Amino acid sequence: MNFQSVEFEAAAGRADQLKKSDLPEIVFSGKSNVGKSSLINKLVNRKALARVSATPGKTATINFFRLPECRFVDLPGYGYAKVSQNEKQRWAKLMQGYFDAERNVALVIQILDMRHPPTDDDLEMVDFLYRSNYPFAVVLTKRDKLNKTNQKLQLEYYQDIFSTIEDLPMIEFSAQDGYGKEEIKALIESHILQTE
Ligand code: GDP
């Protein structure tokens, strides 16, 4: 698939604004500021397709990007403390609206910060994906911010945490040097093929 042939399609702030699910969807999930936009931009080789936010927690819409054989679905980042109760409720409804709609989800890419332990929200999300039987993978990002020793240690730490989940792909990634990019692209392509 040509990942560079991509365009922004729509932003949904409410469940009734979601695009029709007529293509396999690659869903990107992660806490606010984890590096979700940077990952999407790197995969499609664009500087600013997905907005790299200076203010964490700002993106509270589900954003759709059209590629030749699939859609990228950028979920709003979760876990930003300074968000009002109202906004949190809207966020929860939007997410529920997405996941309740029985969409054509080819793969959910759950992004975690390789440097830090998962947050409660991260674990809740992984638990949800696992229990709901979604095909999902973990991307451990910001790898470049660790030295060699800690890269190894943190990978083992995460492998240990999720060892009970069988066949869970776990890919280290860096938006800075592109480490892991080709592996993620190959995973996406194989899941699209399985879904079609
Ligand atoms: P989002 O809120 O999850 O979309 O996160 P962003 O993509 O906006 O990234 C948040 C911050 O982390 C930005 O300052 C990025 O430049 C930085 N960042 C994201 N990924 C990486 C990475 O792999 N390496 C480094 N060094 N910085 C990163």
C-alpha cells in the first residue's frame, strides 16, 4: 500500500458524525502526548498531517484519514488531567459510539510510552481491547529517549506485563529516527489483507 497517498477526511466530535465504516480501519489509541500524531505522520511521511499538539489533550475529535486500502482512525488522546468533567463525558460517549458501532476494525495500534510504566488508563484500554477481541498491537514509542541498556530493560518490562496476552505484537518505535516504522507498516498491511 502506498502510505503516502493519504488525505484528511473528517473529524467527528460526536458519534453521529462518524464516517460510514466502509473500509478496513487502522485505529490509533493512546494517552494524550504519547506521540500518536508523530507516529501517524511518520508512517505517511508527512510533517503535519496529524496535528502534533503543543497543548496536550486538545484533540477531542476522532479524525479519519483516507488511504488507498484503508482508513486511519485517530482516536482522541486520553488521560489529560486538566480536562473538564463535561469534556471527559463527551470523550467517553464518542469513544463508546465508535466501539459500539461494530466497525470494520482491521487493527488497533495501542501506543505506550516506552520510558514509563503504563498508566491505569493505558491498562484499562488494553484490557478493553483484549476482552472485546479486537486485533491489536502495542507500539512502544519514544525509544530514542532511552539508552541501549534501558531500551532492553523496558522492552522486557513490557513483554512481562503483557505476557498473558497470546501473540500480542509489540513493536519499538521512534518518531525521531524512524526505528520500527517498516515493521509497523508491514503489520498494518498484513491486517488489511486479512480483513478484506
Ligand atoms: P500526541 O498528543 O499523542 O499526538 O503526541 P504528539 O505526537 O503531539 O507528541 C507529543 C510530544 O512528544 C511532541 O513534542 C513530540 O515531538 C514528542 N515525540 C513524539 N514521539 C516522539 C519520539 O519517538 N521521540 C521523541 N524524542 N519525541 C517524540
